[in-house]
Amino acid sequence: MARAPLLQLTDISLTFGGNPVFSDLSLVVQEGDRLALVGRNGSGKSTLMKVMARLVQPDTGSVITPDGVRVGYMEQEPDFAGFATLGDYATANLDMGEEWRVEAVAEGLKLKLAAEPGRASGGERRRAALARLLAEAPELMLLDEPTNHLDIEAIGWLERELLQARTAFVLISHDRAFLTALARGTLWLDRGVVRRQDRGFADFEAWRDKTWDEEDQARHKLDRKIKAEARWAVEGISARRKRNQGRVRALQDLRAERAGMIRRQGAAEMVLDAGQASGKRVIEATGISKSFGDRVILQPFDLRILRGDRVAFVGPNGAGKTTLLNILTGQTAPDTGTVTLGTGIEMAVFDQTRAQLDPEQTLWDSLTQDPAARVSGRSDQVLVRGEPRHVVGYLKDFLFDEAQARAPVRSLSGGEKARLLLARIMARNSNLLVLDEPTNDLDIETLDLLQDLLGDYAGTVLLVSHDRDFIDRVAGTTILLEGEGRAVAYAGGWSDMLNQRASSQQPPKDAPKAAKPKAPEAAAQKPAAPQKSNLSFTESHRLKALPAEIARLEAEIAKLMELMADPAPFAREPVKFRKATEALDERQAKLAAAEEEWLTLEEKAESAG
């Protein structure tokens, strides 16, 4: 039995400023559909979603929704005008007595409903928009970049909520892990055409590349045919002019078909140059801490970053990731401890607020008036890694056309602003890249390119991101800020960090046993003894806590030894191998110290008997 359609678009055409966005576009969304809407930045994904939500009227075609079907839409920049609190916005469309729906979602998203929209962060405003949509529970949800400005904890909650939802949804996102977990089908918007594949997002890139390959082959065959027919027209038409006019018209049709082919947009031509190498030690932080009033942002923390390291900082919004980044780079002073920057450092910063971009400046001025890229006496050139380039040519490397060069920065989409900021950063040499939320708004192809560039980059990278897949692909060390000022370093990326945390909380059954005294394990199994008179309160508490700490260290050591048992992956990633080795040495030293401490305290306690 065929599923009922929830939404049907037929022969949709839309033109903005003379350029067609869609032409004769048709698609159907059915009950149970869980679709990822993907495409390059600027391909029209958000516009298409607004057409689906009936917020944009197409020039031609029809948008049909059956009676009784509600379509809910969460846009990238919701309008909070007229609402005193985020809660007022979230409950605006609910019937009296249904406010509990928003409260339930707010609890999961950790949203403060009493917050004022004007003072709320981008993440809080995004949470309010999600709370409104999820509480309304429409038959079809349209979500435009729902994970932007959300931390990993909130993304995980939303992922679980959508997996359990009974409604159909179409979502736009550049978060690979999010799309892979949720999408059962893919709508690919490419040059005004929507293609559909009813398979998960994990198969999208192979499908896309195969489609492009078939397209290239068809274009090549058509070019060869046109060339052969054109040669015949020159050499043979005079002898058979009357009989072969049909063949001439066919050649004209072939040329018209070839001219009508829209060549796809190429990848951005980004280049990262580390320039002169920094010293081996890039950052040495010892005992650094930070508080704002009564709120502890960072408890005393040590970290050493060497040349070539890729360090990711993760954790909930507000945990202090950006603050720690600013402390490490010398932009913020710690309350305690010291930060020593190495020699020969040339730093380039990508800030999450895009504050380096003046919204009223043109793209042209944004590049040519950048002090680091200005060419003396030339207003049409930009200095790119020491070489002058015409500003329009350089902008084209980042997929901007000539018409955009004189447009104001405020007219750009989020992805375009990110590309412009990358253009500014990559115009200069740097050996320390500080990237605070660089993945927001970038399309998948640009993310792939950025990942490859970072992989080949000879300098050091500090990265704040909530994109789990990107962290896995880039990071060699992950610093987790757990909240309440706790920061813990783990070898590897996001998945490695999760595995290490899981093994520390639940030791694997087949974990090798340490060749040390078994007394702590026995102590953990017997009831806690009354406090001995020879032990202070602190010593007694420590004696009770040590067995669990020893078990955790043993599990971490077992996991690291298992990880390092296969040397092949580490041969390709020497930085990760070095970090894993250092982590193993550190935990073995801590285990020996903990066991020695346990034996000392146990002997002291037993001496009282």
C-alpha cells in the first residue's frame, strides 16, 4: 500500500534577480520520510525549504498539502520580535494548557524559558525555535540547520528525540554524524534540480560522485559528436546541400543541448601555507585556572602543545572552551598559573562570531583593507602569501563571482561569510591556526577540502567544534571541558574520547590484569571498614576512593594497550601515536603511585588493630 503524500511540489520555478533558482522542480514528501536536503552553499536549499513551508511563493508551479496535515518550519534566523521571553515565543502556537510540551522539550535542551530574546545567545535562540517546533509536533517538520550553535550534548539530545519521533521530517545540515544517524533518504539539490535517493546519507557521496562521473562522460561524448558533425558540415555539405539540411539542423540542436548544460561549481581553491616553522614547543601551560566571580571556568590545568599537534576543545556551551582557547593564545590572562608561547609563532584566528568581518564593508574592501594583506598603492590587489593577486581572481578561488565583489558583507549567507573569513586567513602565512567553530554553515564539499588542508598543514591547529565527524577526522588530542571547571585531555578525536571514557567507567571483561598487588581489588569487594583511629578523616576517605581510581586507571591502560597493539594506523598518524604513548606512560605512573598510596594507607589503618 502506497504511503500518503504529506507535501507535493509540482513544476516549481523561481527566479531571483534574473537568475533562475529552480526550473520545473517537482518532489513528494510522504509519511515516514526522514530526508536530508543537501547541496552546495548557495544552491537554494533554504529557499526550497521556504517554498515547502509556503513562506516563499514560486513564480510557477504548485505546492499541495492535504487537508489536516500540519507543516512546521524551523528557520535559521527566527524572528523573536514582540516576545518578552524565549518561553513566550516557544508557546505562541500552543493551546491553553499545552505549555507543558514546551517545558518538557526545554528540560531536554537545557533551555531557560525566562531568558529575554535580546540577551540570549545564538544557541539559546536556536533551542527556543526547536522547542517551539517539537512541542507543536506537526505531521511534517522542516528543519533548516537545527544543529548550528548547539553544543554536542544538545545535538545528541535532538538526535535521540528525532529518532524516536513519529513525524516525517526534512532537514538541512552539514553535520555528517547527525545526517548519518537520522536520514533514511537524501534530496540532492544541484543546479536547480532535485534528485532523490531512498538510502541513508552514508551512501550520498558515492551516489553524487557516480552521478557526476556519468555526467562528465555524457558531456564528453556529446563534445565528440558535435566535433564530428561540425567537420562533416565543413567538408561535405556543399555536395549534398539539399539532402542534408536535416543533419545541419540536428547539429544545431546538439550545440543548443551542449550550451544548455550547466557546468557544476568547482571546489574552492583554498591553500594553507604554514610559512616559517615555529619552535618545537608551541604552548606550555602550567597550573592555569580562571573564574568569573563565583563561577569557576577552569580548575588548575596543565597542557603542553608541540609543533604539528591538532588539539580539539569540546564540551557544553558555557563550559569555557573559548575562554581556555583565549588563555592558551595569550588573549586572556589566567587567574593562576603561567602560559608560555614558543618562538617564531605566526597566529591566524577564525572566530566563531565572524567579528573580523565588517558587515557594511564590501568583500573587495574586506580583503584589500586587511593590514596583513594590503598591497601598498594598489586598491585592486591583495597580498596572498607574499604574492600580489587581483582581488576578484582571489575571491573566485573561494567561489565568489565578480558581481559579489562589490556587495556588502551583510548580504552574504553564513557559509559565504565563513568562506570570506577563510580567504582572509589563508592570504597570510601562519604556523598556528586557531579555529573557533569553523564548520558552522560550510557545505560538505568545503568541509572535506578544509579537512584535507588541515591534514597537510605543517603548523599547529587549535580547534573548537561541535561537529563530531570533523573532530574525528582532524584531532590528535581532544580536551573535554566537563563543566564546573574540569578539563580532561584524551588521545585521539571525539570517538576515541568516548571510548576511553566508557572504558574508564566500565572496565572491559577481557582487560589484562596488572601484575601489581591485588589488595585494592579485594578491598573494593568487602564492606567498608569503620574508620581506623590512626587515619585522619581525609586519609580514611582517600582509602575508600582509591580502589575505584585504581580500577579506572587499569581500564584506561588496557584500552590504550589494545589501541596501540596494531601499529599500522599510527604509522600514518605519528602525532596520535606519540600522544597515545604519552597517555600510557602517564597512566602507568599514576597507577603505580595510587597502588603505593593504597598500600601505605592500608598498612597505617591495620596498625591500629
